[in-house]
Amino acid sequence: MTEPTMVQDTKSISPEDRELWAAEAQSVAPLAQEHAHSPAPRPAPCARMRARDERQVLEESLVGPIDADLLETGDETSFRRPGVRPTLMRKLRRGQFSIQASLDLHGHTRPEAQRAIAEFLSDALAQDLRCVKIIHGKGLRSPRGLPILKARVEISLQQRDEVLAYSSAPNWAGGHGAVLVLLRGRRQQHDRSRG
């Protein structure tokens, strides 16, 4: 197959080719107008991310960030001994200490829970653990729907000298069904017994 050649000089076209072209051109219909439209112009660029960032900055400046772990609903448990800095308490409440051991009291009676707490804290001290978790439950399956062991846990913890502070756990660590307990280190215990 040979490639068609372009004719640049119209004088060199034969009269037969001119007649043939005129006959062919008569059968051609012009394109409908709807096909001749050009595409719609593109919209002007919009900096959506910048607008989003500006809205967020405005909202934060009006309200300020809210720490959900510090919102109180009335079910919170917390205690700190005199001398324990409020910043340590905030860290404990937010769950910013590594939980080194945990005790689950589900299914325990009150006396069993008290014994289990005493043994657990003694073991934690022997291992020089600083932050532990005690799960007392939320009372969802108790007869009155109230946590049965929560008050017992609080009393037991407040009676123990090695307990510096405790707080309801953040939601990811058990929420109001557990407490995080901050313990004195071995050195603090030794200094306390000498003084």
C-alpha cells in the first residue's frame, strides 16, 4: 500500500479528478452544531486544603482543644497523696504511664478482692513496678447494675502507704471499670521508712 501524496499545486490536478471531487463533495453533509461545541471551560482552581486548615484554626481558637480523658461524668475515681504533683495525676488519668501489671477482680467477693489487692500490690512492690491496673468492673451484670467492688478497691488503695495516687483508667484501658495505680519506687519506700 502506497501512502497518499499531498498535492500542493492545484493547477496540476487533472480535469477528471476535479469532476470526481466535485461529485463526491456534493454528497457530504455538514456536521451538526452540537458536535462542534468545544468543552466547557475548567473551573478556576480552589485551594480546598488551605480553606479547610483556616476553618480548623478558627474553630480551635474559638473553642480550644478538648481532652476527652479529662472530662468528668461523675463516675471517675481519683486520689492523690499530699506532695504528689498535679502533673503526675494528669499523666496518670490520661494513661501516659506504662501499665506494668494488671489484676482482674471479676468474680471476686469483697473479702477475696481485698486479699487479692494486698497480694498484687506486695508483688508489684517486690518487682519495683510503678504503674499497675486494677480492674474492678462497671457492674453491668450485677443485680442493681452498680459496681460492687469499686468502693472496696478505693478503700484498699487509700489504706496502702505504697500507693501515691490512683485514677479511673482512660477508655482504652478499661474506663470507669478499672483504676490505674501509681506506686512508690523501692527507693522512695526505703527513704520513707528511715524518715
